[in-house]
Amino acid sequence: MRVAFTLNGRPVEVEGQGDERLLDLLRRHFRLTGTKEGCGEGECGACTVLMDGAAVLSCLTPLVQLDGRELFTVEGLEATTRGSQFLERFAAGGGTQCGACTPGIVLSAARYLSETPVVDRNGIRRALAGNICRCTGYEAIVKAIEAEGGRKDRVQLALHPSDPELTEERES
Amino acid sequence: MSERISLLGTSPPRLDGHDKAAGRALYLDDLDDTGVWYGATVRSPHAHALVRGVYFDAQSAPPGTECVTAADIERNNGLQTLDDIWPLLADREVNHVGEAVALVVGPDPQTARRAAAAVQIDYEPLEAILTWDQAEEVEPLCTLSLDQGDAEADFASAPLLVEGEYFTGYQEHIYIECQAMQAHWEADGTLRIQGSMQCPYYVKKAMLHAFALPDEKVRVRACLLGGGFGGKEDYPSMIAAHCALLARKCGHPVRMVYDRHEDIIATTKRHPSRTRIRTALSGEGEILAAAVDFDLDGGAYQGLSPVVLSRGILHCTGPYRVGSVRIRGRVLRTNTPPNGAFRGFGAPQAEFAWERHLDRISRHLGMDPLTLRRKNVLRPGDRLPTGQVMDESCSAETVLERVAESTDFLRRWRACAKDRSSAPDDGKPRRGVGISLSFHGAGFTGLGEERMRSPVGARLRHEDGRLELLCAATEMGQGAVSTLPLLAAESSGLRADQVSMAEPDTAKVPDSGPTVASRTSMIVGGGAARVAAELCGRVLEWKAGSDGAEWSLLEGNVFRNGQLVSPF
């Protein structure tokens, strides 16, 4: 079957099997390997991406569900100025260790930070409830997100292709 | 010039942090797979069975796919670790569920999985050893004992004896990145391996043995690891051999990436343990003697078990003073997947049992658990069962006291005990609080490090003038690629950004030992600090020899007779 959707702000069309996993589509077809497979069954959150602004597990999302959607991956986040600055600060704050869970975590965090005017630790923990860090770096992760939430220039995504920041970044 | 700002104790950002956060960091399965074929493994559903035949139905298998069985192995069908008994592919007999019996390969993962369905195996199931009692009936995989003093006499004269039995179960590493490996045979017969592994030189050694190759014909590169925790110490050698067998058969580079289910089924775990402890005590709670029977379930093959047992034995009585000891350790054989390395390497099992036993003793004596530990905690001058005498660096007592104070332990323990004693016997759960103390040696135990004398190299790069560290330490989240340059910079007078690390590729770096046993910062880091200081020292000596001036390095700048000349 054929589906059309936007990927990191860019319209794309894909021909494939209806049950193909979004995770494989991203990694193999689009070569966007920032999205990681951890468990393949929706437990660990490593493969988290944003779909229409919501955090979803790409290992449990089949191609058949993608038509007309807006998808956003860690590569899209890095491509924006504020997103890239957030990732740099997140890393500087000790938020990464082995790194396998990190792309999923920063997307969950970016969604939370974009939707929440006043962030707090409980809210951060709830936002990350679906993301496992096996290196157990949660404290540094939560602190890094909390610090980001206190910034005026924090990561802020409209998560929409018409988001001026996204559009500007892609065109430049 | 005497002022020196220490880099150590500061927290500069990790060098790989932003790449990882941005998803740019490349793990094995992120590498371009153009022209790469994929392997899959057919595994035993039986814990113990004879293998009567393995058949690959080429008619029903997808076109082009291939199958490899034990019959295809030309050289050594054994995984070289401490021994080579663990087969790469089961031959006439399978000894655990999940044991690899056949391998298949196809141009993509889906096709490889379909090919696996075309393999049929004829088994004759046999009785399996699955319990501690059954395992005791057969020869152990290995044994080790440790004696100090006259335990028998101390037991005979002691006023109080306390006995206990303690069990721990399996533990799976669950590194977020599953096992992943790739093999490729070059035209000149060189086997090239890359993948997720803690120990590139272990993998190299296993390949040299399996394929009977000369040293220069095997090259192994460790990629970035999405976690290891010991789970990528031994088993990567197995997957590397499987990829290499398939690559030889099909003529393409072959990649294998386990899915989570297969990773849990097939790879090594923490050894389950059974510890029986008998202690002789004075009326005041001093531990006069301990007899410990420490058993580990090794699974079907020995693998790294003897070394795990050794570390367990060395930690059997924890950070406490014990008069005399009689420790007997065994690794028992069962028809379960072989167990292996996992953070702590046998010590957590032993120390868990010992700490539980101390609580049992404290209940016997009517003493709180802190007081019992205070009485017996190791102090400078005390001796471990190995004979090692604690020097002034022994901080066990300080740690115990700080924890007790900062947690207000005694008050909370008494409150819980009081609540429990006044609570009705209605079977409802009650609250408790405990305290425990542990110790752990960083680096190989015993004379391991001394024997290995693992070298770390350094060179000055022409391209950018940086000092490049050459060592086989892998980056698995612990921060080796940031920590080792920091140590080298600190010792040599460079800035951390003037030091880099070569990738852990056996063709580029010396065997600085495996990335295990919490040895990277302490042992490899020590080597990195020494070699960097020596290399920079030699450069300064050479400069001094050429003009008679005094040359020095400070915070990355070169000085001549105390005058700043230039950055390094």
C-alpha cells in the first residue's frame, strides 16, 4: 500500500506492506538511525517518535496508520536551532550515558517542555514514564530537563510543518 | 609554575554526549548495510537432547539463502574463553534450551527468518539437570576453596553458632542495544569483525581459535555500545563466530542483530547462587570463624564461570574481620544457558548472602544490625581471608558510620522493630529498614593485572598535534572516551581537548585488556596517565637537549625557561 505523510516537516510518500513497522521504515528506508530499537514490543521507549505531536512507539506503529500524519524524529529535533541547543545542554547536564535510550527520552522531554508552561519534577517523571534508561541515569536526566524548563529560550516545538522555526531551518 | 589547576574532580561535558542525544552516534546496526546479508539462528527447544540430524530444505527456503551446521565447521567448533568446550554450534547433543544448532543467512532480516523456518532438526530428548539437587549429583564445572586459620578449632570452642542458607536468582543485563555483530572476509583471507562488544581482543582470540588463523588475519573493531553491564564480555565472541561462518558460506558481509526475545533466551546471565553459611561467634557478637559453601549455577558450559567463582569466593565474608575461614566454592553444571559476567562478577551474590546472614546473627543476639556491623567492620590492620592486610585507606568504618548517621538508621530501625512487635499477627505486610555494607576490588582479582601488564600506548598525531591514546577500552556509557583523555591530560600538563582516543580496533591499538571489572578508569586510566606523561616528558627532554633551556608544559601551553612559547 501507499501512504503519504510528513517526516520532520517534509512531505514523503512510501510504498510498503501495511504491517511494516514505522521503526524499520525510519531506520531502513529513510536511513534515520537516530531512532533506536530496544525491545520491539513497546516496553522500553527507546524507539519513541512524535506523531501529530504525541509521543508514540515506532515499534508498535504500522505503516497503515501513517497516512496523513505528521512525524517527528530526533533528527528533526537536532535540525532546529533550539532543539540542537537543548540536546547540547541535555548532554552537558549528564543526561546521556550509553545513549541507546537518549533519542527517545529527548523526544518525550521536548514534547513535555513544549506543552507545559511551568515544569516540575513530577511532571517530568510522568512524561518519561514510558522511557527506560538502563544505565539508570534518571536523576541527571530529570535535572537536565528541569533546567531546560527554567530557560526563556527553552526548546519549543509547534510540532507542525508550518512551525516557522522548522520551516526556516529546513530552507536554510 | 607551581600553581596547577586539577582537571580531576571537575565535570566537563562528555565528549560523546551531544552526538548520542542527537541520534548521530553510530552503533553497529546504524552502519550502512548496503551489500550486507543478515543471519539468523536456529536454537534448541530442548534442555538436553541428542541431535539426530539437521536438514535444510532448500526447496522451501527462499532462493539464495544458505544454512550452516556443525558439519560445516572446518576448524575448531569451540568458543575460546578459558576453555573451548562451549560449541559454536551443537554437534550431536544439545545441552540447554536456546543452544545454537544451525545458522541461516539471507539478503535481509525477513528472508533470513523465513530461511530459518526451512531448517528441520531431529531430536531425541534426554533427561535434563535443572535443579540444585540434580546438579550436585554430577561433576561440578569447577571448584575453588580458601582457608585461613584453624576454623575447625574455632568452631569447636565457640559459645554460639549461627547457620543460614541463602539463594539469589538469575539476572539479565537488558542493555538497551541488543547484541549486534558483523563479519566480513576480505579477499586476502583476513576476517574483519565489528560490533557491540566490551572486549575486542577476546573476540579476536576466539576468532583465531575457531578459524585457526594467524594473528594478522583477524581484525576486530568495537563499535559504540548501547550498554554492556558484563553481558557483552563473552557472548559477542559467539555471535562473531556465527557471522563469520555465515559470511564464509555466502560470500557477503553478514550482520546479526538479536531481537530482545532472542537476546534474553540465548545470552549469558548472572549466575544464580546458593550460599550456606555457618558462623562461630563470641557472646559479644565477634565473628570468630566462618564456613561458607558458595555454589553457583554455571549452566551447561564453563565459559567465564571459574573467574566469577573466584571473585565470589574473595567476597564471601564481606568487608568484615573474621577470625578464621573455610570457604568452599563450586560452579555446578545444569542444562540451562551458560551464565557469565554481570556487574560485580560473583561478588554481589556472595555479599548478599553474607549481609543477610549478619542480620540473622543480629536477631540471634538480640543486637541491632548496626552494632553487629560496627563490632566486625574491617579496620586498618585487619586481615582479609586472602591474607591481605588493610592499610590506612580502608574506609569501611567511615562509610558505615556516615550512612548510619545520615540516614538516622538506628532510630528508624528501632521504630520499625517496635511497630512490628506491637502489630497484630494478621498476615499483613510490615515495614522494615536495613543496612548493609559491601566492598569491591576494581580491576582483575589476585595477580590478574600483574600478569596481564596490559599496555596502553600513545602517539602524537601529525594531523592536528594531538596526543592520541591507544588502548582497547570500549565506550559503553561509562564514559571511557571522556575519562581517559582527562587522566592523560592531568598527568602530562595538556588540556583535555589536546588528547584524543583511537577507536578500539585491534589493528590500531594494543591489548590494554578487556573493558570489564571496573578496571577502565583505574587500571587503563593509570596506564594512560603514565604513558602520556612519559611521551610529553620525552618531547620536553628532546627540546631541552637541543638548546639547553628548561622546557615545560602547563595546562596545554609550552614554556621555555618559564616563558610562554605556544600552545602544545
